[in-house]
Amino acid sequence: MMRRTGKTYFILTVCAVSFASCAITRKQQQTASKPAQKREEKVEFIEDIAISPGAKSSVHHYKGRNTQPKNTPASNSLEAAQSWQFKYAQLLDVPVEEVGNEKLFSFIEDWWGAPYRLGGNSKTGIDCSNFVNTLLGAVFHMSIAGNSIQLYNQVKRLRNKAELQLGDLVFFAINRSKRISHVGIYLENDRFVHASSSSGVVISDLKEPYWKRYYAGAGRLN
């Protein structure tokens, strides 16, 4: 009876060891299979952003907002902009990239601050109509002459300020007779260049109360 009991105890011990060994082996196999499964997973997020778990790069491909990339022609022109472009961009209150007519702004820069003198036509003194005639001839190759009233009679009248383009003429009636007495050249964004009696050659704003008060119309030369 004791011999049979000993044999039974031996058999149960062997079975217990075998069962534990199988359990450990099965657990190791499951653990080993998990990384392979994880590599195949792909998580999708909103806005077309896809991230693969465990990826080394943190760059995401976003197809939603249309952002301006670096090294575009616009950003390159900004990096290459010259000092005069920054100056006139500020005076016109426009982006630097929009100030590109070097011939025009070089002319204005060359004449900037030239004093006003009635009948004058040089940098020592020039009046508004002679400045307009000189600029149009040098920059736009237009051969015209005449005082502000004569220029007003030569242009094709514009119905409103929304039609104004670069090179158009803007007229003012400053004297008591309400006749045309001053002229300038439109640039953009309501700015115009002219030879003013107070500051000489300068850029002014049509929205300023003074110029808004005396504005008499605008026209385009054919």
C-alpha cells in the first residue's frame, strides 16, 4: 500500500512540472508575438493626420489648412528686398513684395523733398504740374505739358476713386474759386505723389482730411 502511494505521488509531481512548463512556454509565445502585431497597427486621427506608432520621425502630413511653405517666391523676394522697398512699403502701407517698380520709386526718391516753386522745373524748385509732367515723361515715357487745369482737360475722367490705377492723375480745387489748382500722380492704396507747397515733393494720402476736403476728381491719360 505504501509503495503504491509513493508511485502515485511521483506521477502527480511529474504532471505538475509538465503543466507549469507548458504554461510558461505558452506565455513566452504570446509575449513574443505582441511586438510583431504592434508594428502592423496604424492609428488614424482627424484632419488627415496619420501617425504610425513607434515611428522615428515626428513629421505629420497635414492636408487641411493651406499654409504657405518656406522658400516660396514671395518669401524669397522679401528676403531679397532692398532698403528703398521697405521705405516705400511703409509709406504706401502695402506689403514689401508689392513695391517692385524700381524706376518709379527711384525717380521719387531722387526728387524727394525738392521744394515747391511756382513755375519751377528743377530740383531747386518745382511746381505740381511740372513735377507731374517730368515724372510721366521719365517713368512712363509720356510726352505731355500744361498746368493743372490744362491737364484736367486732357484726361479721361474717372467716375469714382475705386477706378484709380497707378499713373492716373488726381486733381484738387484748393483756391476759393473752386477751380482746379493742384495735381498729383496716383500710386496705390489711396497714396499719391506730388509737389506740395508746404513740404515739396512728398507722398500723401487721399483719406487725409485736407486732401479729402479739396479732392476734385481724377483722370487717365490715353
